[in-house]
Amino acid sequence: MKEVKYLVNDIVAACQEKKAKNIVIVDMTELPGTICRYFVICEGNSPTQVTAISDEITESLKKKKERPISTDGLREGRWVGIDYGTVIVHVFLPVLREFYNIENLWADAKIESIPDID
């Protein structure tokens, strides 16, 4: 379990490195039947920033020998999903994040907001 939390912390640090906003950790470890243990959700202001955040996550985790199972959405840079098995990362444009509102789909989960770094 500690290893998963370290992975979450590394993902959050990579998001902060590229100035991601409104970072949220959705802890689903206590919920039965979930597809993963954690979601990390954040947003970038433009498709370029969404792509940069996503690239920073995958590159910084590769240095720690963590590779994603799959990545989707990089071409458009509007909503990128990065699947690490126990952790799934969602990097959104603000309008899409608001529209899909996925953190509220898991209302029974523990949700931790990470303060923005300016």
C-alpha cells in the first residue's frame, strides 16, 4: 500500500512541476469493486499545457522505473488518461473537467485537494 501512495505522490509532484491546477486525489481504497485504488485529477489551461503535464508525469515516473499500462488522448490534448494500474491519472482542460465531473462520480471516496503552486 505504501508503494501506491509513493506513486500518487510522484504523480502529484510531476503535475506541480508543470503548474497543473486544481489537483485532486480520489482515494478509492475503501470502496469495493473499483477499477483502481486512486485517481489523480488535474487541469491545464491549454492543450499544450495538458500535453506537457502528461509528458512530465510519464517521463518523471520512467526515471523511477514506472511505466504506464496505457495512455490516451495525447493527440488532442483535451483530456489525457494515463493508466498505471493502481492509479489512473486524468489531465483535463477546465471545460471538459467541469463537464465530466468525474471526481463527483465517486462521492463515497475520500477526496483530497492539493493546493496550487503559483
